[in-house]
Amino acid sequence: MAEEADTGVSSRAERKALEKAKILQRESERKIFRLVGRVLKKPEAERSEEEASVLLLHRDTVEEHCKRQVRRNVLKRKQEEVFDDADELKSKVRQLAAAVKQANHLVVYTGAGISTAASIPDYRGPNGVWTQLQKGRTVSSSDLSKAEPTLTHMCIRMLHKEKMVKHVVSQNCDGLHLRSGLPRNALSELHGNMFIEVCTSCSPVREYVRLFDVTERTSLHRHGTGRTCMHCCGELRDTIVHFGERGTLEQPLNWKGAAEAAKMADVILCLGSSLKVLKKYACLWCMNRPASKRPKLFIVNLQWTPKDDLALLKINGKCDDVMSLLMEELNLQIPVYKRAEDPIFCLATPLRPEEVNSHTREVIAPPDGQQDRSADPGRQAEEATAVQGGWFGRGYGKGRKKKKAT
Ligand SMILES: [Zn+2]
């Protein structure tokens, strides 16, 4: 017994001593690491003999420092904005124009970079709209409601009209593609649309387009907007897909359209997206195909993207600059956004009188000469059904057939 107790005591003492030694060891390693770091920061000529010998003595630590520096440099380079000079930009856009002309099925992927000219902040940055909403904070909405489609949005719409662009897959929730006049069946808003709220109790899902940001009270996993469905009185929800959520709504996300487009795509043009989120959606990239069968990838972005190495061409320019050069190359006019032609005014369902005060967000002012239709209850019912049909609800493929029949 006594012997056992003795060993118990001695092994405990040993363990303690061992632990202490380990702590001291780590402490001394840290000291050396800092010392080596300090020495390395000095220009070689200014190092004392003693300092030089420290480096020789701790080669592993020196190596670790160098590795870390390389990693820091890579990270820094990825965040830097790079601009091609005017000549390079022009020659790159010429290559892009040739690809656009030759493409059988060009699909465009867009991110926050195409809306910054409309003074919309990016969504996922530290001060981005999405981050703020996720934290349950409200965001000043005046910028969002005042924003209008940019030159890039208008060019994309024109390219679609000219049958050069077949489908647009957007990460933006600002609704500007829709407002540019791009038909909804040519659009997938993967992260939702801030102007659209839906009733998921109705089957098919019933959609309400509004003239204001409906996400005022919503956040991660909390999608109720506080308004109710005109038909079943169920609570309406927004269509926004937050980071970490899986978007399952058919519209406006239109995953089916996005996946079909990617399958057919022979050219993919990425505009103003860091692609950090998009890269996770494997079905958008067709990278399981042999290299020669993959779509040709063109990327327009000022910063590094994880797809740069796979791109046929990376264009370091602002989207509006690149698109206006592209239109010039293609000999196409850039359409000007006209509020009177903004489809959102036709798509919108006016609020019922008792819901007029259900939000505090700024309303997109109707174009001059158009009446505020919220005061016209007769038209209200008509609009509600008009939005219902078509591609919305059970998938746009089915909806399109229905549309053709009528
Ligand atoms: Zn309903």
C-alpha cells in the first residue's frame, strides 16, 4: 500500500515537473521566435554578429517566419484591386467580344460589383447589408430604394434581347436585373430579391412584388415580414437566402433555370463577383467534365477570385467600363434605364389600406404621369392574379408551357 502511495506521489511530482518543463520549453520557443522575427526585420547589413548567429542557430524558426511571410503576401495580393491599363483592357475586351459572338449559350454570373455604381454596398462585407441584417440591425434603406439599374445591368438586358446572353445568375438581392427589364425566366436570383415577399402556405407559392424593401424585419432564420397573404391570411416571408441557409424557393431563386443554363453553357461570363460563394455551387461550373468540354470562363473583377486559374481570360476592370467597351466592340447601343419602363411597377401588388403603415422603408417613386395605384382597389385584385401565373410557383418550365397555351 505504502509503496503504491509512494509511486503515486512520485509520478504526480514527475508529471508536474514534466508539465513545467514543457511550459518553459514553449516559453523559450516563443522568445526565440520573436527574437528571430525582430532580427529578420532588420536589413542584413545592419545585423550584429550576435544577431546573425541567432539566425544560423535557429534555421527552422527562420524558415517558419519566411513561410508565414509568403502566406501574408498571398493574402494581401488577393485583396488588392488590380486595374488593367487602357490598352490591355481594350485588347482583352476584344477577345471577350469574339467569344460572345461565337457563343451558342452564354450565361452571365453577377455579384455585388455590378451594383456598386448604383451606390449599393456589397452584401457580405463587414459593413454589407447582409451582415448588418444578420446581426439584427436595421440598414439605412434609402440608398437601396433609390438605386437604379447600372450601365452593366442595361447592357446585360440588351445582350439578352439580342439573344447573345441566354441566362443570368445573380447573387445580388437588389432586384436591379429585374428592374432593368430582363425577363424573369432568364434570371436566377440565387439569394433572393428584396422587393419580393411570398406566401408559402398557398400552393403554388404566391408571390407579392412590392415597391419597397420587404426585409425590414427579417434576418437569419427569421423571414416573416409581418404582412399577410390576401388569399389565405398566412404570414408572408421574404425571399432572401442568408449565408448558412439553403434557399428552396422556386422563385425568384430559380435554381432550376440556373442549373439548366450551366449545363448548356459554352461560355460563362462572371461580372463583379468574388465567386467565393458561387464556387461552392458545383452545378454552376460543370468542372466534372473533361477540360475540353468545360465552358470557357471569362472573369471581370478587380480582385482575385478562386476561379482565376480556370479562367480563359481575367479582366481587371470595372464592370461598367468593360461592358461599355464590349458594347462598342459588338456595335450595340447601351439602353438607358427609364423609370417609366421599369417592370417593377407592373409587377407590384399594392398594399391593402390597413397595411400601408406596415413598413418604414422608402417606396420607389412611380414614374411621372403614373398614378399611385395603391389607391385603386379594382386593379389590386387583377394585379395579384397577374403576378401569380407564369414561371412562378411550381417552376418556370411548367409555367412557360402554361403561358404558351394561353
Ligand atoms: Zn397564401
